[in-house]
Amino acid sequence: MWYQTQGWRSHDAHAQWRGKGALAWRRDAGSGRRVAGTRSTVMLGVKPSVFLLMVNGQIESADFPEFDELYCKYSYVYGHDWAPTTGLEEGISQITSKSKDCNQGFVWNFPMEITFKSTNPYGWPQIVISVYGADLFGNDVVRGYGAVHVPMTPGRHKRTIPMFVPESSSKLQKFTSWLMGRRPEFTDPKVVAQGEGREVTRVLSQGFVTVSFNIVTKDLKKLGYDTIPPNNQTSAMSDG
């Protein structure tokens, strides 16, 4: 890296740091002696220009009592000021069968991991999940769409997402689409996380998907954003 081979300087409010590589020094104003430091020490006073949101977790399970052998897809929807830095923006799970116990649920435990950077929280990421399965004729049809915002507070969270599917506008179209294996579905599942045009869409509620999140944020507070709930702040102050 450049700073490992070239000398560098950094100014703070009290002294001028000089150094080469990861080492640094400055002249103490009182004693005139050299004071040693590191490059990270020098850079502590620099205000960050972006914050980071680190997300990992898994799509744990689903509840669709009427169906069997389902798989899911996921993707993220976020604002213009957001950008992924590491991880996968979308994925597709394995096909799983209904459990044999009394719950008759579907278990995927499908992992997901991604890191975002942004300059402001507008357009906070949402995860969009769509579930698919085969109909009587072996055609892949959608069994449910759903979306939820990625949690804003650090820690472990669990969300249960209600799912829905678009409906045909008439019984004749519904029968025709069933017969031909072409059920109503969105051309882009990400429309689920947006509001445009949703008011004219007929939908049917169908099933639930459970997702767990592990959230880590960095530099949010340094940029003036506080996402810790008031009750957590009170307990943290009393513990400290």
C-alpha cells in the first residue's frame, strides 16, 4: 500500500504528526521530546464519511400448509445512496419437503450475508423473499411474496413475514391460468418492496416465512444517527 513506502503527515488540533508506514511521531510542545504513535492513532480524529451496515443470518423456515416441496429466493431493495461492499445481493435455496411432525413446516436454514455502506439512512435496505413450488402439472409457480426491512438496531432479531400472491381479476382467468400453468406473478419480485401500482393489485394472503438477522453497524453514531431504543440506552447508562 502507498503509505507503507512513502512518508506521510497528518495535522490535528494540537500537533503535527509525521511518519512512515504504520509508525508515527510528533514533537511534544512542553518537553520537546518525540512522542511515538501509530497510524491508526493519527486517523482517529478523522470523521467518517459513510457508515456500514453488516447483515448476516438465515431464512429459517416457512409455513405453507397447503403445499409441499418448496424453495425460496431472496434479494435486497435499497436506496440510491446505498451500495453493497461485500456479500451476495441475492440467492436461491434448496428444495425442502414438509416436515412430518404436527407443525408440518418447511425448514431451509438458508444463510445470507451482506455488508452495505451509505451516507444517510434514507432507503434503508429491505429483503424481498419469494417462495416457489411445482403445481399438479409440474410447472414452477409462485407460492408467496413478502418483504421486510432489515432491522436498524444491532443485535439478533427474528422476523415472521406474511406472504401473499397476486390473484386473477376474474374466475374465468383464474381457471384458465390454472389450466395452462401460468399463474399471475410479478415480473420483478422487487416490486413487493415498493408502493407504486400496488393499490390496483388484487392479492391473496398465503403462508409465512421466518427470517433471523444478526446486525452490526459501524460509524452510525459518529454521523449523528442513533438507532438504540431509549429503554436500551437507559439500561446501558445504569450498567455503566
